[in-house]
Amino acid sequence: MANSFFRNAFNRVVEARERQVARYVNGALLNLDDETLKGLGTSREELRRKGATSYVF
């Protein structure tokens, strides 16, 4: 029981961090021009739909 509790907690932390990183990367990709995004196989609308955040460190 205890092992599954900690495993579930760890997995949820990892999933939350992955979502946070994806939003950060989407925000960084929005700084690229449309031709570069097209070359990467994505668009501004798709990145905005997935969510984008910029962080200041």
C-alpha cells in the first residue's frame, strides 16, 4: 500500500512537471517565425491551443 501511494504521488509530480515544461517550450516556440514553425510541423494556432507560458528566471 505505502509503495503504491508514493509511486502514485511521484508519477503525478512527474506528469505535472511535464505539462509545465510543455507549456514553457510552446511559449519559446511562439518566438519563432511562421516558416520555421511550418518546417517543424506545427503552427502558432496549434501551440496556443496546447497552451503557452513564458517564465522569467
